[in-house]
Amino acid sequence: MTEILLSPPAVLIIIFAVLVSMSHIFSRWAAPKTASGEEGQKAYSCGEEFSGHLIQPDYSQFFPFAFFFTILHVVAMVIATIPAEAAGSLVIALIYVVGAFIGLFILLGR
């Protein structure tokens, strides 16, 4: 009997039943629905009137730092995973590191 209860389909059904019952129990404590008229359709903006102006952040300074972070972490991963016995792969990894540094200089040189 325990083998059947521990099988993946049975566990899925048991967990689903527990979640559905918890949803019904906690829905009783949920806040009631409010006005369904015009007030219920307005966007909530921290108690202030929503004027319709959307904030459009500028990511132009973020992307160079994101690329810098990604390139350095990939270079660190390549260096960390080089086998010590393989001399040929060391040369390829060094070429890769030099290429990455050239790319970083081009990226941050603007």
C-alpha cells in the first residue's frame, strides 16, 4: 500500500487535493470583492490619482555592466574548468581570455 501512495501519480493527486482544500479554507479569510462600478475598474496607484503617464526607465547604463559581469563570469568558468594535464587546452583558454579582455576594452571604451 505504501508503494502505491509513494508513486509519483499518487503523490501528485494527494498534493493537488491538499492544495485545493487549503485554497477553499483560506478563501474564506480573503478580502471581499468591492465596488463593481467605475471605482472598481480604476488602477490603484498608492492612493494617488493615476494620470496615465508611464515611467520608461533608461537601461543604456545597465547593459554594459550586465555584459561585463557575464563576460567575466564566463571567463572565470573557462579558466576554472581547464584540466591541468591538457597543455593544448591551456593555449586555447588563454586565447579565449585575451579575446574576452579585448571585448571588454571595446565594450567599456565607448
